[in-house]
Amino acid sequence: MPPFRLPANSEPNTDKCGNGKRRSIDDNLPGERRSVAAMSDSRPSRGANGEINKLYPIDRAVHEWYRFVLSFPPHLVRHYLERFGIQSDHRVLDPFCGTGTTIVECKKLGIPAVGVEANPMAHFASQVKTDWSPDPDGLLEHACQVANAASSELESEGIEDDPLPLFRGIGQNSHARLRTLPRESQTLLLIDSISPLPLHKTLVLLDCLNQHRDERYYRHELLALAKALVCSISNLHFGPEVGIGPAKPDAPVIAPWLAVVHAMADDIRGMHGISDVPVEVYRADSRVIFAQHRRRTTFLVMFSMSCLTTGLWKPHRPARPTACWSWP
Ligand SMILES: C[S@@+](CC[C@H](N)C(=O)[O-])C[C@H]1O[C@@H](n2cnc3c(N)ncnc32)[C@H](O)[C@@H]1O
């Protein structure tokens, strides 16, 4: 397989999470902070909840690095920020920030924000999505090195990561032993959510990521792998709820991962000039952390009412902020 090189403006693949053709970052954001009031096109139109809850193409940058079914769409965050007249001298708190829609959107708009999230994976996604400090060229270069290392490792085992579709899963790795997860990790997965060969290739890539670990890029590269796993490597299927789709005996791993890293690098490049907006993310129980911020400045507190009834959330309910107020 030819080595992975720094891509020359290639577009990331379309995948089932909607990571389709991306608009240029220039279509998305100006290279300077803009006031919320300037975004008058952000008002959600009346329509079906399904439409209202969709991620607009214009909002893909950063938000798309990792989202989950509970995420509400960035344009609704903008709408509420505008309605409450929130500007860069305010601060917004999302006490149940999930994968960070509110705090990412605030950062894009130059508004300081605080997010609190109890779930480790969602917290990790929020943290990474609000860190635009990596050098985009360095990130891509490092990811290409990791990709080449993983590709060589697979080839030495007689495995091609991305064979022609007709040959996927056929004659691959008839001799080598496929890597598996430790039993305790295995039990956390939905049964059949990933086929053995794609899992093996993912574990090889993860191993290479750890061997070539560079703290400047590691967390972004890991989140990119999580995104690629959920969106194209695994057998997961997204309807109104997450389920298992038809099993894929084989699926490319390295190229989809690299495509996500590439998109991240593009987005970071486009955020030049606004990466210093202060955004904090805490992994904590928001009932406890509230006390720490009470003494500071005025907040807009924004979250979905369904968060108050965690465990009772129904996927057909609109995922959008239903509670906003100025506090204290
Ligand atoms: C509906 S999701 C939020 C989605 C978010 N608005 C977004 O767009 O990504 C609710 C989140 O609240 C988190 N959560 C529930 N109880 C919590 C608590 N006591 N403290 C912190 N986070 C909590 C859950 O882990 C979940 O990620």
C-alpha cells in the first residue's frame, strides 16, 4: 500500500454520521469574533423537530468532531444566545454539556463558557472539541506517520486495510491471530457492534497511536478514532435510536480515521484568531460544581430539560435547550 502523505485538499469521506462534503471554513466563520446579534440567520424556522434538530452544513466545523444522539443543534444555541443578548462579556454555563454543543458554539462566537459533564467519554469529547491549540500541519503530519506505521504492521500480518470492496474480508489474515479486547472491555460493547477484522485493525492503529504518542496531538487523534469507529468502522446503525446494522466482515480503518483528523486540522486552521476564548470543561457532577462558580459573573445557564430526568430521556423528544435563564 502506498504510504499516507499529507493530503492535498482532499475531502473527507461521506459517512453515516453525516460527515459529508464540507463547506470551506470561510463559508462557516469569519476569522474574527463576531457578535451573536450579527447572526440573525440563526433563528430556527418552524418545522418538524427532525429538521430543526439537524446539524446545518454551515455548523459542521468542530461540532462534527464527535456528536451523539443527545446533542442539540448549534443553531438553536445561537438562537438562545441571541434572544438573551449574550455577548463576549458574559459567560454561559451548560451543566450537562454532553459532547459540548453549547460550549463549542460559545467559543466560536467569542463568548466565555463553562461546561460540566459526568460521563467520561462525553467529557473527553467536549474537552478536545474546545481545544484548538494543536498546530494543524503538525497534527496531520503526525497522524500520517501513525497511519503508515499501522499500515505496515497490518501488511506484515498479510492484512490490507482497504482492499477493493469485492475482496473485503476475503483471504485477509488467514494465518495471523486477530487481536481482541480484554473480557471486561468486551462486556461494555453492544454484541456484534464491531466485526473481528475491523476490531483487530482498530486495535493495531490504537497500538501505533500509543507507540508514537505525542501529547500535542494524542487526544485529537483519539477522538478522531472514536468518531471513525462510531460512524464507519463499526456495525452501529443510527435511526432514532442507536442499534446494530448489518455486520461488516471488513471495513477500512486507517483512511476514515485519517479523514477525520484531516477535517479537524482544517477546522483548527479556520479557527485561527478565536482559539483563546476561555472555555472550561469539568468532569463532575454538576450538582456539586455549581457552588464553585456561583461567586463569579453572570451566566446564561442552558441545558435540555430532559437532562433533569436523566434515564427518562426519550429519543423521539426534541433534543434542544428547553431551559435558559440568567443566573444569579
Ligand atoms: C442531553 S445530554 C446533553 C447534550 C448536550 N446538550 C449536547 O448537545 O451534546 C445530557 C448530558 O448530561 C449528563 N449528565 C446527567 N446528569 C449529570 C450530572 N449530575 N452532572 C453532570 N452531567 C450530567 C449526561 O451524561 C449527558 O451527557
